[in-house]
Amino acid sequence: MIKQFSIDERLYTAMHKCTRCGQCTYGNEEADFSLLCPMQIKGKFFTYSAGGVMQLARALYEGKIAFSESVRDILYLCTTCGACEVNCGVIESQVDLFTLIKKELVKNGIPLLEPHKMLAENILTKKSPYGGRLPGRHEWLPKERSEKMSSQAEIFYFVGCVSSYMETEIPNAFSSVLEKLGISFTVSDEEWCCGAPLYFSGNEEKVPEIAKHNVDIIENSGASTVVLTCPTCTMMFKKYYPKWLKRELNFEVLHSTEFLEELLRNGKLKLDTVAGDKTVTYHDPCHLGRGLEIYDPPRRILSHIKGIQFKELSISRENSFCCGGGGLLPTGFPEFSDDLARARISEIKGMGAKLLVSACPACKENLKIAAKKLKLGAKVIDIAEMVNEAII
Ligand code: SF4
Ligand code: SF4
């Protein structure tokens, strides 16, 4: 038996336990067992699924196949949506297991896809996947608001790269909510990309340094709570940073929807209504929903906005369908990423919903572009923007 890689015990167990049943690609009964796995949608064969990847890992381990660009291209079709994790009753943490195989691909000299290589270089050298081609990290922040910020604030707002550079309405709206509520907060120019793109591309060894840097700047600021509007950054702080740093963080980590829901619960945040059509639906971001099990806070926030007529998408919560924005898909396979976004946003056709709310900058970006291309006449908006509009 030729061992081509230093097998991790978790992966070894998983690849032997996988029964090849294929259930990981489908949603549950509530979703009418719809096909949810983007990788499977693209590849159609069993290999293009979590179970299939377990069999690939086994074949690699047993020396029946070699690490190759073909193996890489299968793995990078995974959006890290986590549908397999909630639908497989046999093994768990599939997405983390995939990163172990991606790590081995890198170690075995299989080059990253060119756009992923650039992304990784940008993160390592410029601390952002967008590199130096964009303006400064906090140029979205209005000067008057920036002048009122206190470096001693209790709340540290970790903005994240997509919000800082692309979907700047989100941090603008969220910081405006904080300002209107008189909550003192701070942001830092020292913020680095959370490292998720490096982790999900198989470069895990480079991420602990990033985790340490981001945790240090927050702990040194003295803030007791870090609030994030990006689910992927939130997942890094909640699930991965403590693991990489081998310790608990000295601050609380909350996604904006958890933070805003708490303010509603204790009566500090009061919402009225929003202008225009109030038929609203909500798209569960994969890393917020399946990744962190945060399903109810965004729905409860929406329920406080007067006049809202809320309609669930046909597949939602743990059965939600990926927007195509995860797992480096938009950089590696932009057309497929776009196909997934179109499929997801098309669901609102016939529902009468004119407003699709989400709670993730990457979801907003992908779904917004798809809605425009499909001429759906629907607006895609982040929940922070809704709250900013409805706040009394
Ligand atoms: S990963 Fe789980 S659900 Fe998928 S084929 Fe293997 S055992 Fe079945
Ligand atoms: S994380 Fe999503 S895309 Fe990746 S294998 Fe699982 S279900 Fe498929």
C-alpha cells in the first residue's frame, strides 16, 4: 500500500465510515429532498459530492490515484456550504476534512488555480484578498462618524474585506445603527483579512498568525465584544481562532444579527417600518445558518419591522441553497458561481417578494448581481440596512 499523504486520523476514520449513500447531497423531507450540493449539481457523478470526496481521499491514500489538477478541480467546486454536514448521518465536519485534502494537494506540488494563487498572495502581502488595487480599508466610514469613534470603546466592529471594499453599504448602515443608538464602537486600520480564503484553499499553516494578529488588536483595544457583519469572519472568530490559538478569546464574538436581536430584546433598539414594498424573504447565508446555527435572530429582527409580510423561500434554514459566493467559487469558477446565484434568486419568482434580505456581504454581492442579470426587479439588501432604515 503506497501512502501518498500523512493521513489525519479524522479523515482516515471518515473515509472508511462513509457508506457512499449519497444523502449528503440532498436536503431533508422539509425540502422535499431537493438536491443541495453545488459540487454535485456541477459534476453530476458521485465523485462530485462529500461522499465522493471521501472515496477520492481513500483512493489517494491507498495509492490508487495520484494528486493531480483534476482532483484539485473537483475539490474547488465545493462552496463550503455545509449542506453535506447537516444531511450526513454518518460522518461530520466534511468541510474541514476537505481542507485536509487541499492541504495535501498543496504539499504535493499541485498548484493552486491562478486566481486563488493571486488571492493568497494578496492576503499574505497586503492583508486583503483585493490587494492594493482598492482604496484604504475604512474609506467607507464617514469622516464625522470616524471622528466620534473612541479607541477605548466596548464594541469592536470587525468589518471584513467584502464589506470594507465591495459592499460598503453594509458597514455604513451597521455603524449608522450604532451611532443612532449612542453605542460607542471602534474599527481598526490594523484589521487583516480573517484568513478564511487561505484556510479553505488548503493553506491552513498560514492562518494562525493572522488569527493571532486579529485577536491581539481586539484584545489590546480593551473591547469586551467584537461584532461582525460577515458570517465567514464570524465563523473564523467563533470556531477556528480559539482552535488555532489553543485558547479562549478574551472577548465575546457576535454576528450583527445576534447583537441587534439582543438590543431588541432589552428594548434598546426599536424599529418602525421601511419604505416601499414590504413583502420580504430571507436567504440564510451558509456560514451563518449551517455553519453557526444562527437561523432565528435575523427572522426575529425582521418580525419587529412594522408592515413586513414575511415569506419563507421554498428551501431555507438548514435546507438553504448556497448563493454561490462561498468557498472561493467566485474567483475559481465565476460562471458556475453566477449559475448558483441565479438559481437561488430565481426562487423568489412567483412568491411576490420584492425584497430579499440576507446577512452576509458575499451573499448580497452574488445575489444582487444575479437579480440584476435576470431583471427580477427585486432588491437584495443586508439586514443591517433594513434596521438602519427602520430604526426609531
Ligand atoms: S458523506 Fe455521509 S451522506 Fe455522504 S455518502 Fe458518505 S456517509 Fe453517505
Ligand atoms: S460543503 Fe456544500 S458544496 Fe461542498 S460537498 Fe458539502 S454540500 Fe457539496
